[in-house]
Amino acid sequence: MLPRAAYRFSVPSDEPWLRHCPAGHAVRGWMGPAPCAPCARRPAPDGTPGAGAVAAVTGTGSVSRPDPGADPGAGPLPLAVLTAGVCVVLAGATGARPELGVWLVLAPVGVLLAVVDLRVRRLPDPLTLPLAAAALALLGLAALVPGHAGRWSTALLGALALGAGHYALYRLNPAGMGFGDVKLALGAGAVLGWYGWPAVMLGTLAGFLLGAVYGGALVLAGRANRKTAIAFGPFLITGTYLGLLSAAWST
């Protein structure tokens, strides 16, 4: 699922989602590998069967790359391993409680958002807004099942509080936080709020702390300055996972 969706969504703001691979072939749908079928079947320059996808992506051989910025990047295996690892850790922390099903549904979307934001500093509306709606809807269903360990009311309030807080930061410093982060914060607040306000505070603090450490490291390495914009979405998502894991373990 993730490679093709990540490839198609990885475009700058105000540009349509990608519909062609680097070789110009049509890429349809959102499920499956990033390269199209013709590129996957094309032999590599050394004659290796089925390795044409690598040539199409890397630009080796005679395959043209009209848009180098649209490089699919990580292949299906790293994304699959990362997503599976997140799901396994969430399952271990949550146990057999009803909300586990919600976390397993939302986790791949979080990984996808982090990948896209890292590539093009964009958090697509078709992912962020449905994520928040799905989180609240699914947690509402989980609240009806015996054995759950959270509260839907605090999930709703957490979504509103975190969204409002990020919106205030966006208004104060639009260059430091994008509006996509505000929309993502709605879903993050719902997930964290399920386990209560300590989880909301811990997850939020972890996200900002991770972002600050990363930005500081870039400055010290001479790769950025204090005005350099960085993708905050991956840190918001990582902080949410950390807050969620901590709350799930201790509940």
C-alpha cells in the first residue's frame, strides 16, 4: 500500500498528485508498489530481469527522469518493515483491548504522512482530515466495546485542544508551522486524548522536543540556520506514538 501512495502524494503544494512514473508511464490507484508495471518488468542495463524499476527510479540506463523530485525514494521493503514494526509495538503495548484495532488502522496512515512530509514538506488534506475523523469515529465504536481503557469524551476534547494549540502557533508564526500540521494535530489529539490529558501533554512535548533536537543538530552541522523550515509532521507523529505507547503500557 504505502510505496505507491507515498510516491503519488509526494509533490509540492498546489500541484496535482502524480499520475506518471519517472519514465512517463501511467500510475493508477493508490495500492501497490511505486513503479508502474512496465518499469517493473523492464530489464536493467546489465540484463537483470525484473530490475527495470530500479533503473526507472534511479535514472540509470536510458530511462529518462522528467521530474527528479518525484523519485519514489524508499522501496516497499523499508516502508513495510517500518509499518509492521510500529504495529507490532502498538500491539504489544495495548494488548487485546478494543482500541488496538483503531491503532492498527491508523498506524499505516501515520507512517505515510511522515514519509510524504519528509520528502516534500506537505501533509495532504486527503490524509490528515480523514485521519482525524476516522480516529474519532473508530474510538467512538471502541468505547462501546467492553474492556476498553480510554474515554471518547477526552479524545474529542484532546483533538480540539491540540488542534487549537497548533492553530495558535500557526497564526503566531506561519513560517514555523504549516496549516497541515494543524490538521494533523486534530487526529493526534484524538489518539492521545483517548488515554487522558497526561498522554496528550507527553505526546505533544515529545514531538516538539524531537523537532527541536533535530533542528538544533542541523544548525550545529551547518546544514541549516534558525530560519530554515523543517518538516514538523514526522516529529508530531513520532511524539504521538511515544505518548500513546507510554499511556497504553501504563493503563
